[in-house]
Amino acid sequence: MIKFLKYFSILSLAILLGSCDGAEENTTTYFGGKIINPKSDFVLLFHQEKLIDSLILDKDDKFIGKYKDFKEGFYHFKHGGEFQHIYIQSLDSILIRLNTWFFDETLVFSGQGADKNNILIDWFLETEKEKENIKITKYYKLPPALFKAKMDSLLELRNQKISTFKSKNKNLPQGYLNVLNIIVNYPIYTRHEVYPRKNRYYNKTKEYPKTNDNFYDFRDKIDLNIDSLKYLQQYTRYIAYRLYNTVNAKGLSSSSEDFTQELLKTIDEEITNEKLKNIFLYQMLVKGFLNKSSCGLDKKSFHKYFKLSSNIENKKQVQRIINDIKNLHGGTTLIDFKITDYLKTKRSIRKITKNKNNVICFWNPKSMESSDLKMRFNYLIKRFPKVNFILVKISDIHTDHVQGIDIKNQYYLEPSSEANLFLTSKLPRSLLINKKGVIVNGYAYIESHLFNKQVEKLQKQ
């Protein structure tokens, strides 16, 4: 199979680049490949938030981009709502091959510059597999010293593998090595940051475990202010959990009323890079609000956010959330508005929900993957058979329903629907409505740990 892939890669590269003369080959950087089961007719290449190129698939679902004076760096490409990272140097000729049904698992790089990217995806998949490793999960029950010893052993094994790779691949650029270090080691550092909370959870204790000074000795090597890495999940995930851990260490749990406010304060103190600070201020505020699964606003946290953030667009988005709550909130009677089924028939929401306990889940593909939504939505239908569940798509693209969810439960909003008046933020939002048509929760969140209890209470009404 490996030999076949190598042969395919060499042959494909020759075909894709066959029209180029020798001079151009020596001065041009190439990025191309083949998409199996494509979900759209293009691949997007980004550097940070800047779109570098939109690459159209041909009749064989192949694409190719040619670039002069290419800037070396860490890029990411997107297709069909999913993305992955790639490190490209000037004069690289990189081909990708992937099947969208198993995006990351089937992704293979070939051509000049492939080796350094194949090891990145291998380590990404390795970390994903470790999340399901029961043995590693049990480590969280250990005392701090034993847990750290286990993590140090894993770090040593990982870095031995990296040393072997580096010995076989000379002259790797420092920028790439920095990214490789983060992808390989930061998931282990993240486990240190989540350890206190998980140790308390698994051991069913009230107090967080006491760690000594060297438990976080890796922190001295970590720079929290590299905004060029804001799209690297392993980097931003580490920062997020470190921030949470810092607040937990002050004696505040995530269920505390003051948690989000203290978290915003910690972000302001720990992160000096303005772009990264604004990103985390916004993400943590919204995440805290959604996880509370309620239309009740923590006014102190929102006030602190407006005071600390300098991002005008994010501030406008937060104001939209506030306006959406004001336009429709708990304790009021559900207004009538139209939703459209996938036979393109407009339906009255009051008629659909009449004399039933209902959960109306407004969702946006940008906020939740359809595969995750399918599992969650079907679970809720099975768990709460006496509740009527309605799924409404609020994005600008309504053509596709979610495969695996009964289409009779699925609708979308047209621009003329009155529901758009309370969905201006485009964030996911669920309305819990009783048999009398009264909203008992105006901003529930389907992924919140509180959501099941809230629906269970509704089912009993």
C-alpha cells in the first residue's frame, strides 16, 4: 500500500507539473493533490487568517497551485468544513491525498517537503488516540509526583522519536522545529494543567491535590504570546487549560459565579499580545455564557469583557448576544415565526409546538460539526421521548440537511423569518418551551453539562 501511494504521488506530481519547464520548476513552489469524496469543488489555502489561494478541483477531483517567491511558514488548508495544518518552504512540491469520510486518518503528503508534514499529522493522530487510552486516563488518579513521573516518561519517549527523525532529516528550518515541538510536547503539558481538576473528579475529593514547585517546571519554556500560532490547536488548547488551572488554583471552580470574571482578569494579566488576548477574552466569555445554558446574563463578566477587549468586531458580536436575549427570553410566550422544511414548505412554529413540551435547537455549521450534532441530537430524542425536538439551521446555506437525523425533525430559516430577529449573533441557541407555549429557558446550550437536567425537568411538566 505504501509503495502504491509513493508511486501514485510521483506519477501524479509528474502529471500535475508536466507542463512546467525546468526554469520554472527551480523557482516555483507547488501545493496540490487529490480529494476523494469531495464535499465542495475547491480547497482553500490560508496563512493565519489571510486567504492565500482558492484552488478549484478539476474533473478528476485534483487541484494544483503554483507560487513564485513563496513565504516559508505554517499554513492550513480547508475543504468541506474541515482543515489541517501544513508547513511549506519555498521550492517545496507538496501533494496531499485524502478521503473526506475520514479526513485526518487518510491524509497523506507526498513530494518534496512531504516528510516534515507526514510526521506532523502522525503526531496529531497519536494524540487523538491517546485521548481514548484508558491507561492514561487512570494516571489522573495518581498522586502528583507519580503522575509527573508518568508524564516525564512519555515526554522522553516522544523526544527520542523526534531526535531520530531529526537525525534522518538534516537542515530542518527552526520555524518548523518550533511547531513540531508544540505538536509533540504540548499535549503532555496540557495534561499537567488539567490534572488538578481531573484528580479531584476521579478521586471524588473536594480539594485540589497539592503540587510542588517542579510540577509545572515546563512553564518557563512556554511563551503565551505567539499570535502566529493562534490557529494551532495544540498551542491554544494548552493556553486555555493553563488559564483555567490558574483560576482553579485560586479556589474557584467553573460553577462559581465569579469564575468567568476571574478568568477574564487572568487573561488580561497573563497574555500581553493584543491579538491573542482579544481572542481568549472573547472565547472564554462566550464559552462561559453558553455553558451556563441560560438566558440570564452575568453582567459583571460582560462589563469586564467590554473594559478589557480592544477588538471592535468581537465587541459587536457580544452586543448581538445581549440584544438576542432581550428580544426573546425566558418567562415570555413564544412568538410565532416561520421555519421551512426540506420540501420547501413554510411552517408555523406555534402549530408545530402546540400542546407539546418542545426543544427548538437553532444551530450553525460554523459552531458545531454535523457529525457531533447527529450523535447528540439522536441521543436526546431517545433519552427524552416525551419531548418534541426540532432542529433548525440558521446559517446562510440551507441546501443540506444533517445526514443521520430524521429529516422530519429538520428545518431551516429563510431571511424573511421573524426568528432572525433573536438570532443575530448566529450562535447556537436552544429554546425550551412547555405545553402552554411559555419559554422556560430562552438560551439553553445543547452541549452544556446542564442541558440534560434542564430537558428532564421540562419533560416532567
